[in-house]
Amino acid sequence: MYPLLDLHCDTLYALHKNPLAGNLFSNTLHVDIARMKKGSHVTSCFAIFVDTDESFSPWKAACDLHSLFIASLQANTDHIQQVCTTEELVQNPLVGAMLTCEEGQILEGDLSRLKILKDWGVTMASLTWNHENDLGYPHTKADMPLKTLGIEAVSEMERLGIVVDVSHLSDAGFYSVAEHARKPFVASHSNSRECTPVSRNLSDEMLRILGEAGGVAGLNFCPSFLSSDKQKNHISDMVRHAKHMHNKGGSGILAIGTDFDGIGGDLAIEDIAGMERLWDALVQTGFTNSDLEGMWQKNALRVFSA
């Protein structure tokens, strides 16, 4: 199986919220170093995720998660390494950790903080989560475009080399990004709306636009994004979504964005060590090695390189 780049997990937030779950090397969650090592040269994108309902200062909450990330890496220097560029990722002999952000309100309206995120090694950031913020509106507010500050954030992120992530963004916000972005953008953990009609997924038109822009969509393992069964996911539904996304956006759109440690339910792939089951299922249904190498890593690397 080809090396994996998983575009989204919420493990930092889960460890911060529940210290009894363990630590980054070994825990009771979906992602830890021990299970990353059982996979095939895994690199995970660890999101600095902040729920603004839980924090008086989203920026302080983001700083706390960054401190946890750094401390976790320092405690495991023989096992995991932060990677900030595609060259570092490819050359890294250990399992890899990319740092990303989820929820643009961590900026608290101050775009100069994007430079701090870049200095931390943040490679990708979403504009919204599930609430309206200073930049735009969530997926539940379909008709609301990016705010002026959100458009300015897209430009500044591209200038700094932080990939723009439209997962969780409103439909109109997606089209705002497509209009103003000058570089490829991504939906780090979103599926097909045609396959499962929920607002967190992407319409066929969005998939087409994302593919034409050179971006990727990371297949999300959340049960309710894969089928009407909100309590359990099925590999057959993952395959169904991947096929449709391939057909509408092209093979270059495919990526993985498990959403591990941000999702619940009875999961067919229980943790990051079990990804071979999806690879095998996709092979059996006609995906080529080239398709899967792109989906596992190469397509996302193309975006980060741009």
C-alpha cells in the first residue's frame, strides 16, 4: 500500500479535551503514533480545532493546542516528525505530522496572525467551522458568501503559502473562494452530496470546479456523510462516494480526509492502522494503482506544492 497523507484528524482537540484518553504515542482514540507506524508511512494532518462555543478566546485556545502539539512531538522525537513542505514529507523516515487549522475565528479578525500560523508550520486552514465567524458562514447558511475579511484572508493565505480549506463553508462561500483564489484549494474532509444529501458534502458542480482548480476533496469517514445510516459507516459507501467524486471531479480530485477523532459511531475502519481495507476494496472495484497513489498522497502533495 502506498504512503498515506490523511488531510484531517481532530486528535489534538480530543486529547486536550480528554487527557485520560492517553497521549499522542498511545491512546484510546482513532489516531496515535503506534497505530500510524502500523500503517504504510502515514502522515496525518493534525488540526488545531477550536469550538468557539467553548472558548472565550479562540486564539488562546489555538495557542494551547499548538503547545500540546509541540510537547507531543518533543516527547516522541524518535517516532514522529513535523513536516511543513512536500519535500520534508517525502524525505521523512518517520511517521509525519502536518499542522492545520479548523475554524477561522481563531484569528479573532486579525489577519496578521496568519503569519504566526505560518511560522508554526501550518500548511492548511479552513475558513469556518459550524458557526458564523468574522470570515464567513457555515454550510448550514448556504446562500451566504464570504465576508470581505474572508476574501482578504484567502489572498493573505495564498501569499503566505497556507492552503485554503473550504470544508464546513457555505455553498456561496465555496463559490466566493473559487472566484477569488489564484491557487488550488481543498475540501479537506467532505464527500459527495449527490451520494448523500447533506450540506457538509459537495455538489457535483462544486466537485467539477474543485477539480478544474487543481484541488482535492478528502474522503470523510463520518457515517452521516456516507449514507443514511448515521450510526455506522460502510466501506461500500466509501467506495461509492470515491467513484462518484472521481467521475465528477476527475482522478486528480481524490484524497483522504478521515475526520478521525472528530467522528463517532460504529466505524468499519476503526483507526488509522486499518486503511488497507479501503485500499483493497477500491482495487476490487476497478480503481487503478495510479488512482490510489493519487488518492493516498500524490494529489494532495500536488496541491501543497502549488
